[in-house]
Amino acid sequence: MSLTRVHRNALQLLEYVASHTGLTEAVRKLQLAQQFTASDEELKQLQLKWIPRRLQGWLLKKAIQMFGERTWKYQDSLPPLPVPPLKNTLDKYLESVKPFVTAEEYKQTEAVVREFEEGVGQSLQQQLLERAKVKRNWLEDWWVDLMYLQSRHSLPLASNVVGFVPIMDHMWSAVGAEPADRVPLFLWAALYLWKLLRKEQIPVDKDVLTGQPFCMNQFRSMFSAHRIPGVTMDKIVSHFKTESEGPSPTHIMVLCKGRVFKMEVIDQEGEPLTPAELKTQLEVVKQQCENVCEGPHISVLTAGNRTEWAKTREKMVEMDPVNARNLSVIEKSIVVLAFDDATPKDSGEVLRQVLVGSSRNRWFDHVNTGVAFKSGIFASQVDVRFCLHICITLEKILHIIRIVKECIVVNQKDFNTRQVAITQATGYDFGNGQTFQITPVSDNVISIFLAQIGASHNSFPMPVYSCGQYLHCLSLQRDYIVYIFSILQQMAWWVFIIKTSFLLRLRGLHQLKSPPASDLELVCPSFTDYGKKFIRSFKLHPDAYMQAALQLAYFRLHGKPAQTYESATLRRYYHGRLETVRSCTMEMVSWCKATMDNTVPIKEKKELMMAALKKHVQLMEEAKNMLGCDRHLFGLQVIAQGAGIPLPSIFRDAAFTKKVGGGFALVTALIGYTPVPGAVAPKMHNGYCILYNIQAERLTYSVSAWRSSKETSAEEMSASIQQLLRDMRQLLMTS
């Protein structure tokens, strides 16, 4: 037996022992805490008290090397996406239809469904089972292609979801950072995530209750992924690679005043540049755009109809090889950063500005675009196909920012190893409890350094920034000043070669104001009377509670139940995405009606509320186990259409095409238990989209609607939600 094989067997034995003794899970929690913990107190609770503190960091590093879970460790062992039993799906579909049809309509729909179950449905089910034998995820290609990539609609409203780091309100009030300093810090945090993914050091997400690993595939498209327009269908390309797979792009693209800049953000050792160094380059970008006419705003083309943009893109590539090269560089960039001169005043305005505010400085084809407002607010805009990213990216950025915020208010004498490490990583000096600010390095420091490397001051005319004397030494030790100068000497905007007629067309596009954009109404308030802590005190599930509030708010405002979509994760399966929870149940409708009836006793209202919440929890758990009905029905419909047979009557029935299948009046999603808000545009003209966050002491949500609709109002829906949340608390507290 070779030494290599002995070594491999020994490692496998150690991994087995570590897994079965709980050491692997302990290391995973410590790894997560070290990277993303919100406070030192949480980290201390996870540390092994019997190990001296000075050894904790070294031991953790070694433990992660031996027992740490690499980001994609379990991908090959994840279960394939199952095909649900046909009867289960059809029974669940019939149950979801009941709130929206009359008794006579239900009887007719039931007959159609049973005919399908006993007839052509059997053949379609068998074909779907055969497909599942050769594809670990039988749904993935169909869903992505038919629901997203074949859509010819403009991306901003049809396919984008947005969110932002909540530096306003309670989150950032004590920090006092200058707006110009926030954006480099946020950008550095995003690049830090890029580094962790490159090294496969983000631990695997797992089910909170069962510990079952989740699919991490979508993380591969978080950076350097791009949507290429096609005449009939777009395609997604990803250039990101882990360190073990090879080199990955190390630049970002910056949009400013109609111009496009390429900016290197990773040093020669594979480390992200510090916030101070990033700010240096960003300042140069903005300086080059001052006192000059604006650029052609090529990015506005990505906001239009997909077929038209595909044809235009082909013409641009044919015009000159330079255009093809520039487009390729943009497509490979880690992220796109867009400077926006708008100064939104509240959360709703931030989300609206990111979603539809300006198409002149957004590159909508890029999966991940950061938007930096003049006020220092940092937002993100992603393709809805990767909507998981908006939560993941901003949530983890927020965790890193919290660590930084905590360090800012710590006195110099209380510094510990973790805070010093952050100072070394970011370039910020958090000493003496002072507010951080990036400031120019003094000329004498630069002169001393240039003398050491035998260069003259005139050779490097661009400024260098730091965050205190500590960074001066740090920069000299790491040789970053030379690196920054070499980049700045080459920095210039990227020029596209276009004809005069083409430029005139671009100017015409700038002057057009998209009616749907001006038609969008969006609000994002916070309900601060209570939050998850109060809800859990009654042993209720916070998400089910919030869904009940949304249902009741709609019912009270419109006098009828709402066809409702809520997303449920399928990440426990290979390449799993989302299933639909049809959360407007008969139990929910009964409770809404009772709540509006003053003759119904309080006790009965409570009992009906508990029954509705219990039903929702059941539906959510079933959906997570691929026992919903929507994705299965979608697959059966695709097979029927591909087989060239007449479309089965179940898909032509009024209950499917109008009552339920025709669209959801309420599109909802829980996007996390953190302060990171998000928003998307409504999918129906007379509908709403509501994304919400649940925190310990507050509930934050966004409501979007179309102003042109005579039935909906985001402001009125938001007010109804606030009132119903207070009424529900009163109901729970009344004996």
C-alpha cells in the first residue's frame, strides 16, 4: 500500500471520527461565526473555553483545513429532484382552487382534474419519471429557459430584484462614516465574499432543524456571471472559477457619467485591495468624469427589449473588434459598480431608484450590479433567476459591516486579535473609538517611499489615500502603493466604436421615459411595535404569522381573498430552486371572514387563526419536500406541449387559466431574518408584490403596485398591513 493511499485513508478516518463526534459541525459554526458573526459575544459563546485564547485562531485555522466543509463539498451527494405522486399534486391543486371558485365551478374543475388523472395524466407522468432518471434535476433547464431566458421583456421590471444595505435608520446611525468612505467599504466586503468563494471557504448552508446540506450551486453565479441577449432566447455565461479550477477575472466595471471603466480590484497575491486603495481608484474615475461632456451611455441598450438588444449587439460587434473586446471584458467582470447622482430619502425611494430610477447607468445584463448613490447608500440589483444572491450578498456584506461598526466604537486598549485582523484586512484604523475616514497620504510619506524605490514624484501624479498612520506602514510593507500607481497610470474609460446614426439612436433612447417605470409605486416601511420575539412568545411561526397578516390586509382592503404566491426553497435537492406555496387556503379565508365579523367570539377567532397558521406551516414544509403542485403541473404541461398532443383540458380549464393559473394577486417572499430589504415589480396589473424581513423587534416589508391600476395602492396596502399587525397583537393578548 502506497504512502499516498495510507495518507488518504487516514484523512478519511479522521473525517469520519470528526463527523460522528460533532467536531465537524462545531468547526463549521466557528467558521461561520468568525466570518459573519454579528458580535464578539456570539463568537465567544462558540469558542472552546479550555483552549487558551492565543491558540484559538491557530487551532481554528488548522481545524478548518482538516475538517472544514468546503463550499461545494456535498454537491455530488445531494438527492435528485423527485417527481411527486400524480394524485398528491392534483389533490393539492384542487384544494388551492377552492377559495376562488363557486361550488358549481369547483365541481366542473374537479371533473376535469379526475379525467386528467385517469387518462393522459398517467402517460405524461411516466414520461416525466423517465426524464428524472437521466437528469438529476428534471425541472432546471425547462424552468430557466421557458420562464426567464425566452422572455423578451425588458429586464428592469420583468426580471430584476433589488435590495440595499440599510445604512439609514437604526443600522448606521452611530457610525458617522462619510458617504464617500462607505462605498469602498461595501465594495471591499463584496470582494471579500468573492475571495471566500474562490477558496471555497463559505461553509455549506444547512437545514436548521435536520442539518441536511443545501445546494450551493447558485453561489457559482454570484460573481462574473452575465446574461447574453439572443434573438429568440438569452443565455447565461459564468467566468468565475475557484482557486483549484484556475484563474478567475480580477476586475470590475465602473459606470460613471455615461462612461465605462475597467478597474482591477485584486492584487497579485489574490487578495482584494483595501477600502483605502479602492477609494483611490474610484476617486480617479470620478475625477476623469468631471468637467467633461457625458459619455454615450451604452448601458441604456441593456434595458430594452431583448430581441432588439441582441440585434443591436450583433451590429456593434460587426462595427469594430474593439466593441467585441469591450463587451467581453464587461461580461467577465466580478461585478458592475454604477455611480448614481440620485439622493433617495427613504427605503422605498432607494428600492424604486435601483429598480427603475435610471437605465442610463445600469448594465442590466450583468447578474450582479452594485449601485452607489451620492449619499453613500449602496444597493444591489440582480437577475431574478439568481434572486437568492440578493439576500446572500447583502446579508453577508451586512454581517461584515456590523463587525466593522463594532470595531469603530472600541477603544484602542480593548483591541483583540480579531479587530486587529480586520484593520489589517481593510486598511481602516479603528483606534481611539474615532469615526473612520479615508484621507490623503501626506506628500512627505509618498516622497520617502518613492525615494526608496528610486522613482520621482512626477512619475506618479495620482493621489494615494489611507485611514491613518497605521495604513501608511501597512501599505509600504505590502507594496500596494506601487501597485495602485501602476493601475492608475493605465486607467481610462473604455471607448466603443459606433456610427453617428447609432449615436443619434442612443440619444433618442435617453429621452424616452418608460411608462411602466413612472407607473411603479413602491413603499418600504418598518413596523416597529414588535417583531419575531413577540410572535415566538406565543409559539407561532413568524413567517406563517406574516402571511396571515398579508392575507387579512388584502381581504380587508379588497373584500375578497387573494391568489397568493410565496416562495419555498428546494435547496435540499440538487440544483434546487423554488416551489410555490399557495398560502391562501380555506382555513385562511375562514379566519379572515371571522375577523371581519364582530359577532364572532374572540375565542373562535383565535382558534381559526391558529388553524390557518398551522395549515400554512404544513404547506410550507410539504413544498420544501417537493410536494407542492405548481412545479409538477408545469413539468406535465411542458411534456404535453412537446409531445404535440392537444393541450389537456386541465390546462384549459377556467380555474387554471383565469382564477389561479392566470396570475397571483399577491406575490410574496420572506427574504430573511436580517434588516436587508428587497423589492420587485408586481407581476399583475391589479396585483402587489410584497417582500418582507422579520427581525427580533421589527418587521420590514416592501409593497409595490402599479399606479395606473384602479384596484391597487401600495400606500393603502401598507397602511392596512400596519393596522392588521396591531389588531393581531391585540387578538393574541386578549384572554
